[in-house]
Amino acid sequence: MAEVTVWFDGACPLCRREIALMRRLDRRDAIAFVDVADDNVACPIDRRELLARFHATEDGKLLSGAAAFAAMWRAIPKLRPLGLAARNPLVLRFLERSYLLFLKGRPRLQKLVSRPEA
């Protein structure tokens, strides 16, 4: 049974790539990956909120942003040290700020990733 549920935007090419990597690393099947771009999926909160930021559920608690990434990392043995480090408030604050910067550039990155090869 999955320890963590990850809610991701399957319509985002960047998100799909990252989730594909996380699926490969999740050899214990500790993570349930849920594509919220699928209208048939039941969402724990408003779908737009789930699509705007990365979300995960760990121990029944819904997390978003860097805290959600940290929960996912803790479920993957190779990434667990990073996820545990994020329990430190200073580390989590740094990761959250980095995530917010990423969100600002996300639309441009999505265009680059989805651009057809010449």
C-alpha cells in the first residue's frame, strides 16, 4: 500500500517527465501517483489548486510545494536523505523559495520541453 499520494498535472510536459523519473525511482511502490488533469479523478481540494502547485498526502496530511516534494522524496530510499533534511524549517524555507522561483519560470520551461525537435 502506498505511503504517499502525489497529485500531479499530467497535462504538463515537465511534470510528466519528473513523475516518470519518480516512478522509476519508486521501486517499493510507496507512492500512489494521481493525474489531476484527468477530469474523472476525485480531488481532495479544488482541482485548480492542485494544478497550480505540487501536492502530496503523507500520513493523511495534505502538503503543497516544497513540503510535498519532501514527502515524495522521503518515500524513495535514494532521495530520503533530502526529504529528511527538508524537515528542518530553514531547509524547507529555502526549498519553498526555490520552488516559487521555479513556478514563475514554469510556463517558459513547459514551452521548451513541449517544443517539437527540428
